[in-house]
Amino acid sequence: MWVLYHDHTHGDQVLGARIGSDWSLHPMPNSGHDGWYGSGTVSARGTLLTASYDPSGFEGAGMIYGEWNGSDWTIELAAGGSLDYTGGMALVQAGDGSVHVAFFDDVLGEIMLATRTGGEWTVTTVEAGGDALDIGYFPDMVVDPDGSTLHMVYLERATASTGVVRYARGGPGAFEMMDVVEVAGFSGSARDIATLDLDAFGRPVIATQTKSDFTVVRLVDGAVQPITSFSAASGITLGQQTEIEIDAQGRTHIVRWQSGENPGTVCHAVSG
């Protein structure tokens, strides 16, 4: 079992590895204050791939990529520059071994994609901000069953607390985008407002959550089909943090947080 977390005291991303009943800790060696908003996946070779921010608030280098082979780390700079950590990121590996990291560029106010192919990194724009306040907060991303097409969701903000969840499909430099769900009432400290997975037919199933509303939809031939939605009960605040996964039996699992008795409640829902 592998667990990644940010050690704020030492300014490192740390891997916790469990073998049997024993845990060991393996900090990712880097001179910056890395590990912010990390994302990771297990590669086709069985290694751990991860990316995280070394943020501008600590005079950091940008986005740091690491690979753990079971005994040692390999570290690379995936995207340099002045990057904050609050916009989140998402990392996947495609069928050809290339690595893709979706992230929010807070200077440009745009959603970007860093791609590693043959040991080299390139950064392309997924969608420019246009008239929006910014576009690209809290991306989530999965790879299509074809092994190459990327599916992505992220937030476009019209104001500090209103916007729309956008969906993008394609690859570096060639994405098609559409609106999915309008959202309102989130705060500046929001995290993971939208998340997605693909059903057995390769159709995106997207969950969105703000402080007051929760919605699940499916995209079919470019149309948004509602699945379920509800509003928080009186006195309850939803956590703006949600994850969705579809299992091998086709059941949709959702994990989310809501307020209540301190420290709140982690909720799990599964479709019938």
C-alpha cells in the first residue's frame, strides 16, 4: 500500500509505504517546498508516478514530477514558473506510457496540460480564459479505454462564487469542450468541486458538489443526462470535496464530506 502526503514542516512530499504490517516513510528529495496538492498513479511498470506543486508562495520552481521504483526516487521539473497550489492538478498515464498532468496556471488563469513523452516535457493550453474570471480550477482526468484520449473536468469561474463545470475531451493541443453543470455558492477555499469516471460504455459520469448542492450527470452523445441531485439539509454544509469511481460491476461509488458534529462526516454512496 502506498500513501502520498505533504509534510508541511519539512517542505516535502512523502510516500508512506506499507509492506505487511510495517510502514516506512520515503520523502521525495527536492530543495523546494514541494508536495502541495499532489496527484499520483501506479504506472504500467508498477512504479509510482506523482506530481505536486513547489509553489510560488515559497519561491518554488513550479510543478515537480517524481517516480518511485520501490527503493529510489527520480525527480524532474514538469512545468517551471510561478505556480500557486490552490488550483489542484490531476495525473494520468496513457497506454503508450506518456504521462499527462492537468493543472491550473494562476498567472494566466487557464487550464494547462503538461505531457511527458520520451523523457521530455511539453506544456500546452487546454482552454484559454477568455471572458471568464479564470478557467481550470480543480481538474480531474481519466484515460479513455482507447488508451490515448483524455477526459477532463474543471471549473470555470465567472465570479468568486459562481461558475460552470466544463468537460474536455481530446489530447494535447486538440481538445473539445462543453459546459456540464452550473455551480454557485462555493468558496475560495473550495477543493475538488468536480470529479469524473467512465462507465462501461466509455461515457463520462460526472459528480459536482458545492457547499449546498450535489449533482451527478452522464454525458451521452454531447448531451447532459441528469442522474441524481440533492441539496444539503438545514444546518449542513457539503464539503466541496468529492470523488467518484465506477467498479467492475458498473456500480457508481461516491465519497464525499459534509459538516455536522465536529469533525464532520465522510459519506459513501453506491448505485444499485
